[in-house]
Amino acid sequence: MKVKKWKKVFVAILTFMIIFQNFGVSAVTTIPVTGVTLDKLSGTIPEGENLKLTAIVMPTNATNKKVVWTSSDERIAKVDQTGQVTAVAPGSTRITATTEEGSKRVSSIITVSTKVKGISLNIAKAQISKGGYIFLKETVTPTNAANKKVTWTSSNTQVATVDATGKVIGIQPGVAIIKAKTQDGGYEATSTITVIIPTTMIKLDKTAASITKGKSITLVATVGPNDATNKKVTWKSSNTAIATVDATGKVTAISLGNAIITVTTENGGRIASCAVAVVPPIASVVSDRNTAEVDIGKTIALLATVYPTNAMNKNITWSSSNPSVATVDALGKVTAVSVGSATITVTTVDGGLKAQSVIKVINPVTGVNISQSIDYIQENGTYQFLASVLPSNATKTSIKWSSSDEKIAKVDANGLVTAMAPGTCMIIATSEDGIRKAARVISVTPKVQGVKIDRTSVTMNKTENLQLKATVMPSSALNNHVIWTSSNTSVATVDITGKVTAVSVGNATIIATTQEGGFVATSQITVVNSIRSILLDKTKAAIKAGQDLALVLTITPIDATNKNIIWSSSNTNIAVVDSQGVVTGVSPGIATISAVAESNSNKKVTCVVTVTN
């Protein structure tokens, strides 16, 4: 703004001077130069271009306004005497205006800049994902160019946009040309951007597969997302000696072994794999049962094994030769329908190999019955057991006999039991299928080995009763019956229970004889007429010391077998008594004289005797 003002002042003064001269007025004095300035004190000029500098001499009415222009380095920039500066080469120089009168100076620092000569981009071609971005970086040459500013544009902003920093954003799938243009010189560089929907995943329809040698399968790869731009894939086998794969995913088994088949997306390098086992062909099929019996209405499961176990196609089918007897489903489950036989066949789908199972359908036994109810068998004895199965129309009617302890009793195949030794065991009848059972508990009793009577000799009173007890040995003997007899029934009799009755005085032998074996035990019986009572003629008496007193004893019955009496004194210092009942006073005092029947101590009488001086 100051330069323009000075220009106006200068023009006004110049105009005034011209007008003044035209009127014939002559200057009579010289106006000296006091200073000089420039309209530009600095400036930048592109290489090869010009810049006009204007010198303003002061005062504006100075007489001599001529200036001389010089450059401090004409290799950088030159200046003519009109102030026209010409840029020669990059660098800086000082352009000076010097007044002719007064040598007043003023300078302008002129910088010669390098012009842009070209532009390039770091990426000539790129793919980005929809919604993704990439940074393009421009390179302006030469590197010291003054004006490196560029503008960015996209040929198709619906596909990709670009901002002022060179950031490209993918909008929709397609192709857009991104252009960078220099402000200086209008040089251009471009990058071809392809916007895609990227591949994010890949999967195979199988992650593992078995293939018979010489056969092939085709793996199906699914690339996602569905609208991915590039769904191209490549296939690879980890071991082509085992299995190969072509560009369509067809895998061919070459030799036995394992290989990994890998599929990789062209975009994104996503990977999926399938473990392939090359296996031998089916050699055989085997059923777990050659024959089987099944009850009507029941089921069994047959199991078929395909060999080799690593065969690929192990699919099988099942069939029955007689479905009216037995049916079979797709899993090998056999159902018994009616009594009879049917052949169940399993067939491999691959190769048609077969295995068979013969199924016999039976009417099952529901129970076993033993008709006998015997509880005891004598040692070394035998007994025939009989058993039958239920129902009567069962297919299998045979019975298997067994003993829970053959040391006690054995049983043969026909149910004949032989008692071996004393004890208890079970005789068991089992159906042929081993499921149904019946049992009887039997005791094997020992043989009689002897007998004893609890009393071997007894003395009894006439008319008296006595119970004898006979014990058969061993105590576990089954037949413990005995027969009682008397050797002299006029003296003593015995009934069937061993009850002895004394009949008359005398001796008799009571005999117990075992019903089994005839073993004998005896008891000697002596029948007596025992004293029933005794009576003294006195219960009290008084005698003097040295005096005798005969006590008179009456015995009942008078024909008692044993009339012996035992006499005694309670105090022989006072009175003594002899065997005839004669009492003698010894010293003053009181003594009790007792008479006791020898045959029965319960028969006793007493007399209290007082002895005086």
C-alpha cells in the first residue's frame, strides 16, 4: 500500500513540473535526493521468470531521480536499469537501487525458487475393501521445488473418494482413478484403485474324509461373504503321493495313507482344510452272532463289523429270510414274531459282502415247579424229585438239576437225590435257558448210633410213678422213636412215653429200644415199701441225770421194707439216745431227741427232754 501511495505522489509532482515548464517558469534551485525506497523489499521468483521492482526517490520533487540497478549475484538473478529482475538459477541475491545523485541505496532480497518439474505417486495400483482406506503419497520433483501443493481428485466418487491428504476410502465395488495435480505446472500422477468386497472366510463341506484307494470325492468350498468380489481359490495336497486335488476340489486317492487337502482364497489368503485318509476297500463283514435264540415278542440287537475297520463306506443293509418268524430293522434290531427259525443277513453296500445269523424263536419258560415237598432224607438214603416247566407248551422243557452243597446231597440229571452227610442244602431245578428256577430245602439226617436213658437206676416206692427220658444219638437223627419195655411187669410197668409205675416190691429192668437200628438202653428199677409215717409215744419228757427213758416209735406201714431209724440228740452234754430210742439224762438242761427214717429223711419226729438233778 505504501508503494502505491508513493507512486501517486511521484506522478503528481512530475505532472506539476511539466505544467510549470510549459508556462515558461524556470527552476532557479536544485532539489537534492534525500533517500530512496523500493516497492518490494523482498520477493520470490520462480526460476526463468521476471519480477519488476520500482525505485521511489525522495523527495518526490528531487531534481535528479535517476537510479542505477545492480545484482549482488547475477548467477542467481539479473536486473536491468528499469528494475526488471530476471531469475537465473535457484538461490538468493540482493538487488540494489542506487540514486545517481547522492548515492542513496535500497535493496530487495530476491529468492529464485525451483519450479516443479514432475509428480509421482507411491502406489500406482491398489485394491481396497469397501469401507477400507489407503493413503497415497505424492512425490513432487525436484525435492526443492518451491510450490509442492497438489490437488486430489477421484474419477468416480461413488467408487472411491480422496481427501486433501491423499486418503482414499472405498465406497462401492468398482474402479476409480485417483489423480494428484501440482499447483505449480499442473503436472499429474494417477493411481488406479479397485474397491472390492473382501473375502472374510472359507469353509469346506467336509473337515475329514475317508476315500477308498482309486476312488475320488469332490470337496465343496464356500467363500464368504456371498457378495465377496473375488471368490477364486487354489487347492493343494500336503502329500500328492497319497491324494491329489485338482482346481475344482476333486480329490483322488492314490495310495494308502493320510494327506491334508487345503483350499486358500486368492483374496485375503483365508484357509480351510480337510484331513483325507486313503483306506483299503472292504474285505469282509462279520455278524457278532452266528446263532441266537429269542423269546416270542422279545428283541435282540445284532452287531455287524465291516473289515478293514478303516474302510470308507461301512454302510450295510439287513434282511430276514422269514419275516413271519423274525423281522429285522435297518439297525440290526431283530424282533421275534412266532416260533420257528429265520436267517438274518447283513450285506455291505460297497461290494455286496454278506454275513448271516440264524435266529431261533422259542416259546420261553416262565416258571419251574418241583412237585415234592419232602423235608428230610436219611444219610445214605435216596429220593426221586420230579419237576416240570411252565407253560406246558414251552419250547424247551428239559430241567437241569443241581445241589447247593454236594457234600450234603447230590442230585443226578434225572432228579434222584442221594443223601451224603448230615446237614441242610437246596436241591435246585433250573430251566434249560438258566433263567427260571425252583428249589427245595432238604435236611440230611444222620443214622441212629445209640440211645441212653436219663436215669440208669432208680428206687421207687410201691405205687409211685416215674418219668424216664430216652435220648436217641445223635440228636439230629431223623428217627428218634424208641420202644419201652419192662423185664418184670409184676414189679414195674412202663408205657410208650417212658412213664414207669411201681407195682410191687422187687426189681425190674426198664428197656428203651430205638426203632431204627435196635439200639438199647436200660434203667434198673427197685420197688420198695417205704415208710409213710413215724410217731413217738411222747413229744415231751422229764428225767433226772443218770436216769433212762425208753421212747416208743410206731412205724407205718408195719411191713415197710426199711424200718431202720436214725436217733440223735441236739445236745449230748444234757442227754444221749441209743439206737433203740433209750434216752439217758447226763446233766441238767433241755435237749431235743430226733428219730429219722433211714429210707426217707423227710420222715422225722422229735421229743423235748428236760433233765434235772
